[in-house]
Amino acid sequence: MITLIARRLAGLIITLLLVSALIFAVMDFLPGDPASVILGTSASADTLAALRQDMGLDQPLVLRYAAWLGGVLQGDLGQSYTYGVPVAGLIAERLAVTIPLAFIAVLLSIVIAIPLGVQAARHQNGLMDVVAGLFSHVSIAVPAFWVGLLLIILFSTVLGWMPAGGFPGWGSGFWAAFQALLLPAVALALPQAGVLTRVTRSAVLEVMNEDFVRTARSKGLSENTALWRHAVPNALIPVVTMLGLQFTFLIAGAVLVENVFNLPGVGRLAFQALAQRDVVVMQDVVLFFAALVIVMNFLVDLAYLIIDPRLRAGVR
Amino acid sequence: MSSVLRRPTFLIGLVITLFLVSVAIVSLFWTPLSPSKMQIVHKLKAPLEYGLLGTDQFGRDVASMLMVGAWNSLSTSLLAVAIGATLGTAVGVYVAAMRGFTETVVMRACDIIFAVPPILSAMLLGAFIGSGRFTAIIAIAVFMVPVFARLTLGAANQIWTRDYVTAAIGMGRNRAKITFTHILPNISNQIIVQVTIQLGLAILTEAGLSFLGLGMPPPAPTWGRMLSDAQTFLGPAPWLALLPGLAIAIAVMGLNMLGDGLRDLLDPRDQT
């Protein structure tokens, strides 16, 4: 088990290094260097040269990468040119919005999808199955940012129950902040819930035909107990995998939804950085999100090892 | 034929997709009004009050914009998926023929590419080469490569273990020839199904990119930018936010249903 985790951890570190090198190389390969992007086309050659030197762009790629990587390992992601502050601090500040948003969204999607998927499997081809099928077909197809707009129309414009956007900050009280995140989280959760419902349904269907569930039933357990105590826990593995795989889409959704609701999260930071051509921030945010996806997948892999004892025994 | 008729998912998906494609093609020759024609006197008119689906803040005909949007969205997505599927399949079958260290390296590379959502790579590309259709296509296509590489590798690996492939190896056929005569024809169904499903995802991503201003530049109407423009008029003109979103949802749902239906039809073994 320890060797297995160590091996995965080594893989994780290599992947993280490679992804950072790749993004660094792509940024270098693209036409126009960060200095000219920041200064625009009207800058004089002297100003450009000065900024290039200031940013260390006159150094060879490998040296720049090494210097940057050294900085990252010490928590230094460089300086934002528009905000004039360290990027690490900017991202950390914005995470106070993005992490709770993603967390509430994942929680919501699980709360919706698992009961719905389980009931759909239990009443296969019944009404519940049709409802769940319809729900997942529709929710997978709707863009999260559109759901956000619809929620704003309904709950802010028509009913006036919820704020249409913005974030008061956690300092203004938990409820106010939570309320500001609720609609965006619902918008973000819906497409995820559709995918999870589908996976839960087919996983439970598969497990329900296994011998151990039949044994549970035959020793006199009620259908519900057999389902929830024996079938569902064993069906969770593909559900957890799907949660991990969906993480990329969750992040993409968050970038859009944060922009719809004007939330000062990391996604909105990336968008503002793009508008202001703040390439250092752009690069760091992309790297940060990519690293997050990779670490998430690593954690899912670990969860796999914990949930499924068969994987612990054999070396994969 | 009877097996086709017994699958409502496939039929509904097919009808929606055909409708979408027809609307997109028709928009190249005809739209009720020019989608860029501004009539300020008729601005923000509700559906049926002026034109079939009303007008936007500049008095442009929403129905015409949606029609042209269908073409823009579909053609961008189709190009992106075509590039991604071709490259991804090439990588997948190549790796399946090579196995060993190549497989480890390529699959690791796929993990890395898959870790960057297309929205973010489009933003990164947009910062340097400017946003536009080209950026959107590249960003979506790059994300599709690992999807198809993984799929074809898995499928091709299975075919490589079949007896007829072993026989072909025994007869001295080289790996390239086997890939073209045995592997590709046997995994083509799975690729077709995946193309259909990924097209839906590409439409969603393209809409997201356009929404952020990273898609086709104005005045070309796209569903995503129509939604972005509608944000300012959620109160007075909610239909501006409803209709393009509905178009995206219906298009994606149609393609997903078609993909699911095709999978059932083409691969009867996998019907869970």
C-alpha cells in the first residue's frame, strides 16, 4: 500500500513538473512575449527592452523556467503588472470565493444525484427511472452559465429573493456570503448532477446483480437495507471516479459562472487578467487550475485504493 | 430498420440534429432578415411582436441571429472535433501499435493536456494570438486530442489481442498495415459515437468561449455572445437570455441522444 502510494506520488510530482514546463514552453512559443503583450504595440523599443530585462525575459528559457520554478516552490508566483501585488496573494484572496463555490456545487450535485440515481436503478424502467433519465439528459446539455442567467431572472428579477450577483465578503457574515454563492453553486451543480445521476444509476444497476447483494436479500434484509447498506457503497467507486474526471469541467464552469454572477473568484481573476493582458496572472492561474485538476485526480486515485480493497492487494 | 425504430433516443436525437444542421445550412442562403441589420425603432421587441422571436437591443432580428449562430456554432465545433478526433485517433492507434514506453509517455502527456480546461487554454492563447474563431477551434481541438487518444488506445489494444490480428502478425504483415486493415475498421464505430458526443461538448465549450468574448468576433452572431449581450437586459427582455440558451441546450441534447442511440445501435454488447 505504502509503495503504491509512493509510486503514485512520484507520478504526481512528475506530472506537475511536466505541466508547468509545458505551459511555460507554450507561453514562450506563442508569438509576442509577455513584455510586448503588457506594453501593447505603441511602446518604444527602449521601454520594451527595459521591461524585458526587468521581467528576466532576456535570459534563456531553461534559466527562466528554473528561476520561476524555484520561486513557485517558495510560494512566489511573480508580480501582477496591473495590480502591482504578488500573484500568490491575489490567487489566495480569490480562493476564498472559488473554493466554497466549488465545494457547495459538488455537495449539491452529490445530494441531488445519488438519491436520484439510486432510485432510478431501483425502479428500473419505472417512472423514477424516466424522470432521472430526463433530468440527466437535460442537465448535461444546458450550459452552467445559462442556468445562472435563468436563476438570476427568476430569483432576482422576478421574485427578488436573491442578489443578482456580487459578493459581500465573508466579513459581512456567513449567511450573506453563503446567499451570494448559492445561486452560482446551483448553476454549477446542475450539469455535474446530470452526469453523476447517470453514473450512479448504471453503477447501482450493475452491483444489484452481484452475488453479495442477492445474499443480503436472501438473508432477509429488506430491499432498502440491501440497497443502501450493500449495493450503494459498492457502487460508489465509479461515482467517485466521475467526480474526479468532472473536476476539469467544474473549473471551466466556475470561470463562466463567476463571470455571470460577478463573483471575485479565481475564474473572474483570469478573465480580468485576460482583459488587462496581465500575462503573469494568466499563466499562474492556468497553472494553478491545471495543478488542482492533477492533484484532484491523484486524490481520486487514492480514494480508489481506500474504497476498493481489491486494488490494495494487487499492484496495478 | 426495425431496430432503429425501436430506439426513441436515437430517433429524437437524429431529428434534432438534422433540424439543427438544416437550419445552419439554410442560414447560409436565407434568413428572415439580415442578422446584422439594426432597426433601433424596433429594439427589444418581444417574440411575435416584431419578427418570429423578437429583436435585441439594436433591433436585430433574433430568429435570424439564432439561425446564423447555429451555423457559426456548429461549424466551429465540427472543425474543432474533426481536428481533435483525427489527431487523437492517430496518436491512439500509433501508441497501440507501439505499446511499451511510448504508451506511458503519451498517456502521461494526455493527462497533462486534459488537466487544462479548454476555456483556460483559450484564454491563454487569446492573450497572445488574440481571440477569435481560430483560437476557439485550437483550444477545443487540443482538449479533444487526449479524449480520442485514450478512447482509441483502449479500443485498439483490445483488437490487437484478437486471433485474426495474431494471424496477420504471423503472416508477416507490418504494424502499420495491420492498423489500417484490421484495427481502424474495427474501432471506427466507437470513434463515430465519440465524435457525436464530443460535438455536443464542443458546442457547450464554444458557447462558453463566445460568452467570454473569446469566440468569433462581432458582428458575427454566436449563441454564446447573444447570451453575454442579454445579461444587461434580463429584466426588460428576458427572451434574449432564454432563446440562445435554449438553442444550445436543444443542440447539445440532440447530439448526446444521437450519440447514445448510435452506441446502442452500433455496439450491442455495451448497453448498460
